[in-house]
Amino acid sequence: MYDTNIENIGKNIKYFRHTRNMSIETLGKAINKSKATIARYENSEIIPDILTILEICNVFNIDFNDICTKSMHTVEEQNTKSPFESDMLYLYYI
């Protein structure tokens, strides 16, 4: 399923832009949008339309699923949790 949460889409755009060491200006020029518009996408003030998302995916060379899934930061945080931070206790009888 796709994540339609506007905040996660904005965070993913920012995440992929940072991982590619790309400035807001460079991304804006690549998809014919202003710096202000890109900043508004990343700050989740507005959501890009489907064609803009596809253009962003082409610039970053990523799949549509990558940008429309849960935020990359959320996935990284989930991977760093300790398995011992749980209220569950499992008891096995052999």
C-alpha cells in the first residue's frame, strides 16, 4: 500500500535530496519548479501532484514506491530499536 500521509512524502523528498547531496535549487531546476515550491513540498505545506512526483523519482532514479512509502527516517528508527525494549515475556516449555 502507498502512504498518503503528506508529511512522509515531504520527508522522503528531503531524505533522497540529502542522500544525493542535491540542493533545493538543483532539484527545482531539474523539474522546473521554484526553490520555494520544493521547500514547501519538503516541509509538507503542499503535496506534489502525481506527475511532479514521477519527475522527482526520475531525477533521483528511484521507484514510485520509494517516495510514497513510510518515511525513511521512520524505517531507520525502527531498525535501531533494541529487541529487549518490550513488555512481552516469552516462556518456552520443552
